[in-house]
Amino acid sequence: MKKLLGVFLFVSLLNTANAQNGELFVDLNYSTFSFSQLRELQDDQLKGVKDYPLAVNDDFSSNIGFTLGYKINNQFAAYFSYNTTGGKISYADYSGVIRLTQPLKQYVLGGMYTFPLLENSENFRFGFKAFASFTSMEINSYSKLLDNSSEDSIELRSTGLGIGPTLIYEQPIWKVRLRFSMAYDLVFNGKLTLKDNDDMHLEDSSGDDIKADWSGIRAGIGISIPI
Amino acid sequence: MKKSIINSLLGLLCLLTLSCDFEFADDSFHELEKVEPQALFGLENLRDNMLLQEPVKVSYIYSGNGVHRLLQMTITLNDKILVSGTATKGSFLIDPYKLGEGKYELKVEYTFSSGTNSMADKNNLEGYVANKSYRFIVADLPSETIVLNEPMIVDGSVHLSWDPKLAKNLQKAKLSIKMYDTLLEEVEMDKDDLLSGLYVDKKNVGSKLIYKLRTTSIYEKVLETNTTEIDIEPMEMRREIVDAERTRLVWKEHPLYGNFDFFRISPSYGEETNLDPRGGEHIINKAPKFTNDWGSNGLDLHFYRYDGGEGKNKLVRKFEQDVFFGNGFENKEKAQFIYDTNKGCYLCTEIVDPNSYPNYELKIHQLNDDLSVSKSARIGIVKSTWKMQFEIDPLTNNYMIDAGSKSFLIDAETLNVIDVWDSGDYWTVNGNYMKMIHRNQLGIIHNVTKDSLIVYNAETKEELQHFDCEDHIDVSSTGKYMAVDGSFRKLTDGKYEEIYKDPIEIYEVLFLEELDLCFYRNYYGGLYRLNLETKERKTLNVEGGYFCYDPVTKKMIIQSRSTVSIMDVFSLEITKAVNVFYHFSSDFHLFYLNSRLIDPEGRYFDNY
């Protein structure tokens, strides 16, 4: 169903790309993330529960994201990126389950400057980007023992800035250009504060602030549509 | 156009957002194996269907074999909870004495964890429930503590014994030894003492020793045993006359001779001499008196044990004991004694209850030589005991008792009443006080109220003689002589003829008919002897109250306030006059019979 909806949207965008000056581009990204502090937090959580052999199911691993941008001209572009990942530790048997999930979402608004890497080729470009990063995080706990269950959730957020280099190759095909990109985002995020109370923030067992470190590689593939 | 582009972008944005959401991995699910129950719950010292006859301490222990935790355990006895909780071991006491005889069921219900290590197991929400049941019977319970046997005296000490089998559940005890309400000693006893079954009291001396144990069982239960006591016969003691200034204290072995080394009497009675518990004699430099002369409470006896040499003797006990100056006695209330020379024995009358006015029950006793009773008989009910006379009829050797309005003739062999003469059979005057005397076919009735006296033929009831009698009448044993007021009369041809008239006011006359003598006294203590044949009257050189004639020694005693004198009835010589009385009352009338001085309560001493 999602695929059918995607084909429909792609054809609709092509039909609207007549006699326009800019370009709209969409990339699907495969991203890696740092999140060393959050992984350490998971370890602490594991150590804190001794009665059950909890296991880490997800450790804020790489995931698919996307970038939606608009090329103002050949050098400058503005874009929006969306990345998600999560952490999970759990234990389950026939009598119950203990589950702790931490979904993370990143919303990025940024600008990009690129220039041709080779003199005789406009398709292979190198550039830099700068962006603002907005993070939302949930810590959801859930347990069920026989017929009794309980759950709890807290929401946190943080903001930050980032920069990074990017390498882009575009290949014109019919009316569009196929895009391949490789970048590295270096993110400087702020503290993860409670959504309902900015005065409270997440710390580890040592008392250090825990930050959402989205730094990592962004490998993308997409298309660019002139409009 | 623009609207279309925006719609497309928003749609694309939604699609991408949905497509890029992070999908979490599945939960870490652990397959767990079911564990077969391996838990055990054991009880020690209790078996199914056992007979319980003593307290038992039951230990319990739970073993989960390293797999099952004990979640809950409840032990009930007849549905009453004994133990409950999660302790994996412990003990409880089943006391059959508290339960009482009957059938009982002890149930154990215990819940233990499944051992699967599941979340439910670890939260104690998953487990097994197991039950055990033990039935037992409580019956034929032995005594819970020891039962003291009656104490016995062995080798001069008190042996207190009990069945040592009953002491096996006891750990200690405290023995209290009392004399009446006075605590003499408390003795701590340990288990070995209790298991020996014997306690030898080598310490205490008393007239009554009372023993009781307060035992503590191994289960800390404290119980008192029965009380057992032993009456200790007083040391047999008497005083004998040595001479007018000295008496001899004679005693026999004390029953508890093992519990003291020597005893002493009150220091006021001589030097501090150590006297032998096994018996002996001791001269007391003190003039004799008839009854105990240490006051009404007896003689102070001090019992000692040697303890570390001279001057360090330990006083074991001090108490008073009646030590009578004379032999033992048979207590008779207001008794009159006679000595039957024909049978060679003493006799006495007894008023069973002197307070039973107006009907007194009268008994007669034949006595052994120590004045203990050998034979008794009931005479009957009399209205008065005033001036009662108890004599031997010289004609039949039977006994005569004149008591108020009745006169009894009693068979000397059987002590049964042969005949009774009642003044009412002769002279009926309601409301008048009559005194009846029967002598040798004569019935002599003194109407005290009317101051008159009538002599009847006892068989025909024919009135023979009638004369005034204002105050006093005494008749000799065969009726040969009579004293009426101051007039002495002799029976002559069936009538009493006056043979002598004394102007003094006579109070009491003693006829010695076989000697044709009589003694009498006036109210003021003047004593006189009258020869009834010669009419010779002599005034005695001694004052006196009562007198009594001893038919064996032919002597009589004259009793005054503080002395008793023994006098030869012929020579009127006083052979002995000793201060023997510590009290004197109108009722205290001594008897002198067969050389023995006897008081109305039966105390006596010989060879006086």
C-alpha cells in the first residue's frame, strides 16, 4: 500500500515540473548515529535490574531517514531531514514481560552549499551544510505479569546545531536527475530536558548530562526534479 | 499548480515519515522448562497415629532442594493455627496436658515456588501447594509432675520420696518445707536431685513438717505438687519427783534425732546442759508442780546442731512442747475417778459435752493402768451433774452414780446399767429440783427447791421418813450413815436417827463407812474428823478444800489453794505436803487413788 502511494506521488510531482527554475530533491538516507551516552544508559539500566536477564534488543542503531530539499540554484539548497532510531531492553517469558523502549526522532532544518568537484563536470559536487537539529525522545516502560500490566512514559526533547561535509553525484535521466550523496553530520546537541519541565533533564549515574548525539554518516539516494 | 505541488509535497512527507519510523526488535523471550516439584517438609518427633502421653517438641524443616522457595507455611492443630509464616525451620510444643485426652489432627499446608525462574515465580505468584496430615491420640496421661509420697522417718530424719519416672520431664524444683504456716526452708533441687526420687530432710525439726515442691519442666512449665506432711510425735518427756526441791526430766528418743545433735531446755531451769536426742534423764533443781510449771504453753526446747566447735552451735529450731509433770493422760472433761480394789483398775465417768445443758450424756470408762480407756459404756442422759457421786457399792461391788434426779446402778463387769431410780417415780413435783440417791433398797430424794428430804422404800415406794434438809446431804456408800446439814444420822430399824449434831455449817462430807469415820469441812476451810461410833470430833491442823480417800493406801489427800497434803486417816499425820498446783478453781478437784494423783482431765503421776 505504501509503495502504491509512493508511485502515485512520484508521477504527480513529475507532472507538476514544467517550466520551473529551482529543483526539488528527495533523498532516502541510511544513517549511522553515535549515541554513546544513551548506550551507556542502557547498560546502567541493565545493571539496575538483577532479577531478570534483561537483554538489549535495540541500541540506537542505524536506520533509514529522508531528506527533502529545494535547490535554489546550483550552489545553494535548503533542506529538511528526518531521522529515527531507538533503544530497547526487554525480558519476556510465558508469565510476563518487562520492556523499556526509547524511540528517538530528529528533525533537521538546514542549508547547503555545493560546488563542482571537477572542472569539467557539474554532476559531481562537494559542499558543506549547516543545520539546526530538533530531538524528541520517549522513555516508555511496560511490564505485564500474568493478568496485570502497567506502563509509564516520559517525553524529553533537545535542540542543537550541526555542520558537515557532503559529496553529491547527480546523473540526469529523462526529466529528472538521479542523486547519490554521502555526508557526515557533526551534531552539537543540547541537554535532553523533560517536555513538561525544562528544568529537569536526563543524567547518567555519574551525574553527567545525557545528550542525543545524532552525529554520523548520511548515505543517500534520491532524485532531483526541476520545477 | 502551486496547490498541487504543496499537496504532493505533504503527501510525500507523510509517506517518508511513515516509512522511516524506527521499528523495534522483538522482546527477548525466554523459553523456560517446567520444573517437577522437589520440595520436602519434614516433622521430627511426630508420627502418624502416635499415642501422645507427654509434651513433645516437634521440629519442622523445609527443604526446597535449592529450587523451590517456601512461600507460606501453616501448621494447624484441629484447625487452630500453631505456626504460620515463611520460616524454613523451627519447632513448636505439643502439650497433651493442655489438650486433654482425645483425638487430634495436625495439618501442615505449605506453598512453595515453582522453581521455573519465570517472572511469576520470582514474584511469588506461581507455586505449588502441598498438604500433610498427622493424627495422634492423647490418652492415659501420667501425672504432669511428681507426686510426693507420704514422708517417712528413717534413721531419725524425714525421707521424702516420689516416683523418679515422673521427674524425667522436669529440670528443677524448689522444695518448700513448712511447719504449719511458718516457712522453715526452701531447697533448690536440680534434675539429678529430682531423678533420685528421694530427699532426706536432715535439717528440720518441728511438730508438723509440711512439704511441697514447685517444679519447672523442661518446657518451662511451673507446677506445684501435692502437699504432703508428717506429724512428728513430740519427744516423750515427763517429770518425776526426786524430792521436794528437785524433779527429774526423763525423755525418750526424739523421732528426728538425726536432725539435731542435742537440745536444751529453757535456761531458767538450770545450767545449759546439752541433752541427748536419743533419750536420757536430767535433774532439774526446781520444786515439782502437778501440771506443767512452765506456764500454759509448755517447755521451751532448743534444738542445736554442732557447727564449728564450742560456742558456735547452730540453733536448728526452738519451740515449746507440753511436758507434763506426770505420765500421759486421757483427756476427760470433768471426769470423776474411782479405783476398784476388787478388779484392780481405775474407772471414770465422762460428761460427753459439758455445754449441753440441760441434757448431759453420761458415760463410764474402765481404764488401763496408764489411764487409757479399755472399756466404755453409755449410762444415759442426766439433767444435772452438780455434786455427782461415783462410788462402789460395797454390798454388790457394782458401781453407783448419783447424778441429779437419777441414780444408776452399773454392772461392774459389763458396765451396763442394771437399774435406774428416778425421783419422778416417787415424788412428782413439777419445776422442783430433785436429787436422787439410791442406797441399799432405799431411795433418798432431796427436794432442793422445797428444802425437804424423803426416804422411800425403793421397791415399794413406801415413804419411810420425811424431814427438812435446807442445804446439804451426803450418804455413805451402803446408806448406813447420812449427813443432813449439820446433822449426822445412822440408819436404825429402817429410819435415820440423829447420832451427832455439829453446829457448824457443813459444806462437804466424806464417809469412810468401813472405818466408821467421816471427814467434813465448813465453808471456810476448816476440816474435821468425826468418829461415828464414839462421836469423837477432831479439828484437823490443816486447811483444805476438796478431799479424796485412797482405799488402797488408806490415806487421803486434802487439797488447798496451792498445796496438796497426804494425810493418814487414823493418825491425821500429814506425810507429804507439796506445792503442786499452778492454778486453783472450784472445779479443779484432784483424785488420790492407789498412790496416784489424778486431775480431772486425767493427768496423773505415780507414787505421790
